Amino acid sequence: MIVYWLKHRGTEYPVHRGDCILGRSPACLIVLSAQQISREHAVICLRGEALQIEDLGSRNGTAVNGRLLTGMRRLYPGDIIEIGSERLEVLRKVSREISSTVDADSADEDPSVVAQRSALELAEELLARAAEAGERTAVARTIQSMVDAVVNNAKKNGRALTKGEVVRLVSVAQVVATWFRDGSMNDWAEGVRNALESDC
């Protein structure tokens, strides 16, 4: 399975199925705080294997590789998204490669660290597949349990999660919360964010 990521200031953010908003709003996938950036500046859409971007009518526009967007545009690995003074790079990985890299790197690691990383990757994989197959609510509770387990195990073992892991967990929780229009998962997602950000 192909997985897309956006690299911003050294941190890689996973792109999930559906719409991912970029901008100044705290609800955005990646929060970009510069003043010339709109609250909801641009949207990235992952449909099948195609990753696309569109400006959301922002005042200052969005560029890809130096060219201002005039409509929806497909993104490719290595593309540079320019929003105000911020730069984001599009990355693409194949999940089998990710797993084999983790296996090779984890031979000397603490088993609890490896288990946490595997649980996080599995939660992201479930998130992508559930959104694609239209089985969101059926899988949401499983993803919720996995995210909670990663957070609780990190606290229990006294192991601080990396900034990248925190971003990924918060992103998973936020996406799951959007699946429930009644807002029933909002408190949980906010609790995950608060618990993780208080440890950073």
C-alpha cells in the first residue's frame, strides 16, 4: 500500500484518506501559524493512489514548485507546497518498506518501544483502509483502543514519545473524531491531544 506524508520543518505528517486541511486553524492537519496564511488555506485530497491539492480561496494563494495554483492539481513525491513562507515536501512510501525498515532497525530496541511503534502504524493503516472502504464507525472503536494503548503504555513505561509520534497519534485521533458528526468523539480526540502535548 502506498502511503503519502507531508514533511514540514523536519516532521513527517501522514496524509489520510479524504480531505486534509492546511492552515492556521487548530483543527487543521498541519497548523501553519504565519499571518499571511488563512485559517483554512488549502485542502489535500487522497483518492485511491492520487494525491491532489487545491487552494481554498485564500488571500495569498498556494503554490507548488513555484507555480501558483489555479485549480485542483495532482501532487507527486518531491513536490514542494508553498503556503506563505511555509514549505511542505510531498513524500511517498510503500507500507511493506516501512515494515521491513522497522524490523531491521528494531532488533536491538526495547520490545515495548517496538510494540508501540507497531500499534501506531497499525492504527494508521486501519484508519486509511476504513476510510477507503466506508467502514469508519465499525473500526473507530478499535482505532480508539489502539491509540489509548500507545498513550498509556508510553506513560506507564516512562518513555517519552517522539514529536513525530505525537503528531501522528493526534492526527489519527482528529480524523476519527471527524467521522462522528454528532461530536461524540471530540472529547476523546481533545483528551489525546492534551495528554500527549503535556508530555512534550
